[in-house]
Amino acid sequence: MSRLRALNTDSMRGQLVVLVAALAIPLFALQVWAGYREYSGARERAETDAMAFAEATNLGVTQFLNTSEDLLASMTSQFADDWLAAGDCEADMVVLTQLFPFLVNALTVDASGAIVCSAKPGPPGTTAEDWPWFSTIHETLDFTLGEPVMGTFSQTWILPMVLPLTGTDGEFIGAVVGTVSLLDLSRYFGGVTLPEDYLVTVATGDRVVVARSHDAAEWVGRPLPANSGSDRPISPGRSVATGPDLTGVNRTWGQLDIEHGWIVFVGVPDDSVYGPALAEAVRNALISLLIIVLGVVLAGRSYARIEAAMKELAAGIRTTARGAVVPLPSGTPTEVTAIVDQFNETLAGRDRAEAAERVARGRFQSIFDNAVFGLYVSTPDGRFLQANPALASMLGYESVDDLIEAGPRSLYMDTALREEIVQEALISGRVPTHDFEWLRRDSTPISVRVGGKAIRGPDGETAFEMIVQDITEQKRTEEQLRQTQKMEAIGQLAGGIAHDFNNLLTVINGNVELLEDDLADDELRRDDLAHISKATKRASSLTQRLLAFTRKTPRSVVAFDVNETLPDLERMLVPLIGEKIALTTDLSSESLPVSIDSGEFEQAVVNLMLNARDAMPDGGSVTIRTRLSPDPRNRGGAENSQGDVSEVGVLLSVTDRGIGMDAATRSRVFEPFFTTKPMGEGTGLGLSTVYGIVRQAGGTIDVESEVSEGTTVSIWLPRAEAAGSAPAPLEATPVDPTGQERILVVEDDELVRSFVQRALQEAGYDVTAVTDGAAALERMRTDSEPFDLVLTDVVMPGLGGLELAQRLRLLEPETPVLLMSGYVDEPVQVTEFEHRPYLLLHKPFSTSELRTRVRSILNGRPATSHTIPTN
């Protein structure tokens, strides 16, 4: 009680005690309340985390399955018939597994379940007839995801992905099967990065494990135990639960039903649910207690120090006053006097000012030294007063001292430009932001953006505080974007020109044929018409090359002889490379058939010739050679009795005598956007495009080059069995091109419309011609007699041919539609006409082609009347 009575709240000691208590009690209570809230909210966060990771896993699974389906469909759409017919497609299956690394095996089966070919050998006599998915694929005729099984061929747990193959009449003729290893499945889902102690399991509807983030080898292919019954639904197909996992670890679970009847389970361990909350609460409580104890100790020490200092000061004052007592105001605490307060306030103010100055200087220096941008301070006469490490690193200097010694003048490619900017800044007091070309220490150029302000130093001298940003990559990216946009614009222009040019060629060639029909066999003018017809065919070929070069036509892989194609291509290459360069061809005397898109082949040769031209700015010579050559990837292959390596292909090489390349440049020539040309003179897409074309055709490409010695680019392509001809016509048997049906012709070009109408009328058809899609719909609605066929152009103002066909499906679903166009551009058009070529009549076409195609469509009705693209 004596101590409590001694505690005077009017004294400094009493006020310190009250203040510490007022701070400690609310702080401790706040920590207790926060700990409770954190602990109570941990479970809800765990459930949210579990469901979030389940959704992310669902997205990864769905994207993987959809992508797998699209990839299998795209690779089999053109080759499946050949696989089934030949029965010798093991190499193609191996290519599939190499193109899509997630596939353990790829195989093809026929309608009876027999294994036609497989990337991996299996037990003799193995068939797919007893495999679970085979009995259902006949009915669904759709992409099927099989149940997890132990693979017959791979001898590991797999997930079959089956793509059915159908014939022309829609019947089931076989299937292409890709198998994915369940042990590796989870790494293909993508986009899901789990904490190490989180557990994710993907299972089928029968709870058989498909993928698992932990112990996958132990659980893949095994069924999960039944639910414990603690599930709590939160929405259809979504639920949460609590309970131990298969190893006894208590977890909070999120369960999500996903596509294909699968289930995703995500388990968050309770240690990570409650452990952090409990640890945080304990840590905060300890910190609060430590703060309170330190506060009490510091308050006691401060009081003791202040009391001793004031007593000493008071003693000093008394000594100075020679025993005089300084009177104290009434009601003032016993420890404080007015003189002590004023004295301490003066000292504290000075200390605070000094400390603030030290902190400000340290903060500025830290920001200056650690900034990611370059910073420097310079004088108008060209001296660095200060620079930071980021600027030294940006400019290739080993240290800041080396950069300061070099000075600002050494950085500018044009020193006069710096002087101009300095003078402007001295007059206006401002330093506007400018983009400059600087030089690094090794004299390589660098693009920088510099801005800042003029300041006055302590001695009154002007200085510049500047910020430097390296924008070299930004400039390069902007230039690449401009080049890409330029090429796209050129492609669009080429497509438009080709459309109009093909219309003209259609009219010219068609009217020539009509004139030939009217002339007698011995008419002298037939030779003149033959010359016109030959010229139009050459013009048509040039147009097709232009469309192929600008990628305006669908990819069409055909077999052709390289030695027959190069002479025609040479006529286009000579003016392309210029008069200063001599072009020489050294072609093999043997037949060199290859199977590749002819437009892509020509594009590859043109790109190589352009590179050769650019490597010889002062002129020179370039040689194109063709030879039979073994596969470079099989250098050690066995030779047959005649000494030839078994795998022989076609080798095409382009050799120039230009400036050549060093080893560092050769190692990057196939990288997209890599170029040795100055900025603005090249996109860096030439050799990377050639590389993609050659690899897609199953070939290889190699570059041999030395500085000042020239360059040789060699392309090896697999040799085809024989050079092919044009695709077979729509019908195998000849048809009579005449008829009496009613045909509606829709064409906006007057000359084309007149030719088509006359050509069909002379074949006996009743033809009505209109200028656009709107007029065609009006005639379909108002004519008393129905039309037997609608022949329409694809590209027309207003209502185009595809949209017209879609509307006719609703208005007259039994009326077939045949489209005609000089080129197809939109991706949906390319896809539709690639799979349904009989729907499109390419301009320019001859009179016989027009009449035969019309007759074939009419003979095939209604089988072809519902195949108009709807996208």
C-alpha cells in the first residue's frame, strides 16, 4: 500500500506508468482478437484454396484433352486413308510420337480391330477387338477417352485417346489411337503450380487414379477407397470435406467433377491450415509482450536518466547562482522545471534535425546505387560528378570509376548533338527527354532514352541530374512489328490483285474456248486462240505462285520432280536477284521427286536466293545444285550391294560467294527475328521460315559458311515414289456436261457473269444471272419454279457467297450450292474447302471444267446439298 500511495500521478514516473498500461492492455487484447480471427478463418481459406487448385487442375486437364484431340485430328485428316490402305505406316506412327512427346505410343487399327501399324511393337496376334473402347467407338464415331489400362504395347499404365476414321459414306473404317503414360500425365496439364505439401489426385468416375501429384507410381491405375461420408456439397459437382489421406495425414479436401466423368481431389494439410494461424498468433503475442517489456524498461531507464540530468542541471544552476534557489511554478511535476523543458527541447530539436539529415542522405545514396535505371550527375563541360552501378553495367564498364573517367562525351555517337542539348538546357533550365544512340565501351551501339533536370550545386555551378533507360530491345521489337505489319499488308494486296486477275483470266480463257467451239477445225485463227489460251494458263500459274508465296491458298502436299520445277522458278529468280549476280543451275540427270507443298517449296528457294543476294552487295555468283543423297541423319547406315545407302533422298543446295558468317552467327541463323542486317533492313524470318517448311516436310537443313568464303545452304528432303499429277476430278467416270436444269448464277463481275451464263446456256441449261446475294435471295423467294443449282462467287460486295449459302440452307435446303472464287483467305474458308474441295470451283476455270463440275454437283444431289460451311 505504501508503494501505491507513493505513486503520484502528477509526477513524471506516475504518468509513464499510466501511459505504458494504456498502451499495453489494448495492444495485448488486439493481438488476442486477431489470433482468434486468423484461427477461425483458416478453415475457410483452406477450402477456398482447395477448390481454386481443383479449378486450375480442371482447366489444365480440359486444355490438355482438347489440345490432344485437335492435334490428333489435324495430323490424321490427310494421311489416315493412306495408313489404312498401305498397312505400312510404322514410321508415320513413330513421327506422331516424336511430334507429340506426351504420346507413349501411336497405332492405327482397321474396322475389324486388327492392328495396322504401331510405333512400338506388341505381342504377336494382338488386336483391339477386346479393348474396352473398341465396342463403343462404332456407335459414337467421335473422339473417345478410354479407361486407364495396362498398355499391351508399352507395358505401363496408359490412357487411350481414340480418334475414329470414317469413309466417304460415313461408315467406320478404323481408328487412330494415341496413348499417354499415366505416370507422366500430370506434367502435361500445365498452369498448376502446387505447394509441396498439397495433394492433387485426378480419378475417373469409377475412382480409378489417372494422375497424382505424390506417389504417382504407387497409385496410378488403382481405385481410391470409398468416401468417408463427410462431404459437404457447395454447388452441383463441387464439394468440400475433411479427413485423413491414404497416408494418414489430416487434410481439408476440395472435390470437383470435370469433363469425361473425371473427378479432381485437392487436399490441403491441416498443418498448413492451422499451423500458420497458431504460429502467427503466438508470434504476435510474444512480440506484443516483448514490446511491452521493452517499453517498461526503456521508460524506466529514460526516467532515471532524465531525473539524474535534471538534478545535475539544477545543482549546476544553484552553483552558478551562488546558492540562489530557482522558484518552481505551482502544480508543476516535481521532476520538471521550465528551464529543463526548454533546454531538453532545444537539444532534442537539434538531434532530430541531424538524424533526419543523415537518414535523407543515406536514403538518397541507397536509391541512387540500387536503381535499376542508369543515373548520373554531369557538368555542362562534359564531366561525370556521379554515376550509379546500373549505368556502368548498361554501358559495359567494369566499375563506376571507369565510367566517370571516360566521361559523357565518349558515349555519344554524335557529340555535336550533346552540345546542342546542353545549350538548350542552360537557356531553358529544362532537359527534355530524348532518344539517343550511345556507344558501349566495346563500341557497340545502344539505344537509350535520357531525361532529367538542371540543378544548382552548393557552389552555384550548374549540373544535370539525368535518368537513362536502355530501349534497344524496345526499338528492335517495334521494328519487327512494323516489318510484320508490312508483310501482312503485302499479302492482303496480293490476295486482292489475284482475285481480280483470276476474274479476268476466267473471262479471257472462257471466251477463247467459246470462240474455238464456233470455229471449224481447219480455221487459221485457231492458232491465235491457242496462243491466247497458253498465255492465260501461264498467267494463271503465276497467280497461283503469288498466292502460294503469300500463303493465300490452302497447303496442298503433292509429289513433283524438283528438276522440272526449278527451270520454271529460275525465270522468276533471275530478275529477283538482279543483273550483278550470275545464277547457275547444276541439276541432276536423275528424276528427283519430292512430296511437299509446291508453294512452300518455291517460297523456301526464293528465301535462300534473297539471302544469297544480300550476302553479295557488289555482285557475284550463286549456284543451285540437285543430287540424290543419303539421309544426313543416318550417316552410319548400311550400304547395299551397289554401294548406295538405303535411305536416299533429294539434296538441293544453294551456294553463294558472299561475305559468309562466323561460328556465332551460324549458331543462330534459324532463330526467328535474328538478322545480321542493320535495323530496318531485315525481319530475321527468312531462314526460320525455310527451317519450318523443311522440317514439316520431314527433311533437314544445314548451313556451311566461313567469313569471306561464302555460304552453302543444303536442304535434304525424302524422295517420293514418283512425281504426281493434278488431283483426280470429282467423279471417276466421265459425265455428260449438258443438261436442262434451272441454274441461278450469282456474280458481281459483269464479264465473268456473262461468260458463265453463256457457257451454261450453250450446254442446254436454263440460266438466270444476278449481280449479288440479295438479288439471289429475292429470285429464290419470288420465282414460281425452283432452281436446281445455285452457282455463286465467294467474294462479293454486301452479301458474300458463304453467307448466301448459309441463308439458302434455311430457305431451300434441298438446293445444292457451288461456289467459285479466285482465292480463299479466311481460315474458316481454307479449312472447309480443304476437306470439301468439290464445293469450290477455282478461278480461272475452263468451259469444260465449269460444265463438268455443274453436272457432277447436279448428279450428286442431295448428297452434296448440306455440306455448305456454316461458320
